[in-house]
Amino acid sequence: MSVTVRVPAKVNVQLAVGAARPDGFHELANVFLAVGLYDEVTATPSPDGPRITCEGPDAAQVPLDRTNLAARAALALAERYGRTPDVHLHIAKDIPVAGGMAGGSADGAGALLACDALWGTGASREELLDICAELGSDVPFSLVGGAALGTGRGERLTELETGGAFQWVFAMATRGLSTPAVFQEFDRLAEAREIPEPVASQELIGALAKGDAEALAATVSNDLQPAALSLFPELADTLAAGRAAGALVSLVSGSGPTTAFLARDAEAAEAVAAALRASGTCRDVRTASGPVAGATVL
């Protein structure tokens, strides 16, 4: 018997970052949108688990030990229900690795849901979200999907309404960026100024609810973008190429280095994607729409 769960990537349409807390995390107002790029996690019984294997783009960069969020998810669920984590988790990877699109978090949420189904633990949604929050700040949203506001360090979710699909283009960079390194650079750049409390944009939430791409483009923001550009200056060329090709807005996705471009419609998205491929400023280009559902058993 095996269970396969499909889990989407995310783009942050708003990422407002507050000052560092005593625990080292930052207060956030983080508006997530799940988009149609997916990892699949398959759980199969195994006597020597948790065991991790991985295939797909950048699979060689994925850790296969117990630092992997998928392995940590299996261990956390097994401990909570007093059982041994006898499972082989195979990740079919299509979300960029170290790309700011929550690929690792998606694998954690996918593994948690797959193990719950495989073992018949019958965990409630609240229990699963509680374990997700223990695993990482983005993991709860990977389980929920759709659109949501994350507060605290991003783990406390309020689901948001959306009035339609938004068309996105994503440009994959030639190398990754470490999320902790980007936050450290954010702190360094912010040393000389007072950082305001992060607050969700009501205009942006309204644009999501209306399904209005132009209004959304006028309100997206990412406080981590200057830090990502400081560590990876070449991303500015990719952002400029997407804007020149007609994107409504361009931004770094989360902590980067994947860059995201909102298009007016699917035809415009294909035109932006073609221009980015021809620009020589990125490694790969993908189109996707959102919102989409969160972790789903196939």
C-alpha cells in the first residue's frame, strides 16, 4: 500500500517583515497564494524508516537525512501517536529548491498528510496544523493552500477570499539562496532604521477578493527583496526583463531567488515567459496560476 499527496508551491504577494524577536524569528504579515507548481510525496511502508528518496529538477540538492522536513514530519506524527516511523517517503520534485517558493515546506506538509493516511492515525486538521507549525513557518500554508494571511512568524493563518485566478510567470535562478541568510541580510540593512510593525495591506486583500490582477499588481510588496538583491544582484536583470516584456509587476518570491511576474492573462503570461527564456537572465521559466488547493491525497 502507498499514499501519494500533491502539494503546491507558493508566492508571497505581500511579505511585511518586522524586527527580529528575542527568539530570532521575525514578526510577519505574510499573504500567501498557492500556485500550480507541485511536488508529490509518496509514503510506503518500510522497516528502516523514515527513509527519503527524491527525483526531479535539483533533486541532488535535497537532503535525504532526518534534516529533511518530510522526514521530520513523519517523526513528529509517529511520536505524537506512539508508533515507529516505518515509512519510505519518495519526493517527486517540481518546486524549485532553495527558491523562495516553500518547496521544503510543501514536502513536510505532504509527508505529514501521506503518513496520516498511510498509518490511519486519524489526526484532526487542527492537530495536523499544530505539527506543521512546529516544523516550520511556511508548512501550515502548504497544508491549507488557497490564499491566506500568515501572522506571527507566518504560521498563524487566516484564510482569504479570492475572486478568480491570477496568472504568474516564475523565473528560476542559476543558484539558490538560504532563507536564514536573507533574513540576516535584512537585519544588517535595517540596523540604522526603526522597523515598523508588519501590517497586512487591506487594498491587497481587496484586490485578491475581486480577482483584479491590475489592482493586485499595484499593491504587492516584499520587504525581503532588497536583502535578496544585495546577496544576488543579478536578480535585478531578471526583474527588469520581465517588466520590459509586459508583466504587470515583478518581485522576488519570498526569500528568493525565484522571481515572480504577474500577468494580465494566460496569453500575456506566455509572452512574458518567452521573453524571459530569451533574455539569458535565468535558468528556467515556468507559468502557473493560483490560487490552487493545498496538500491533497491523490
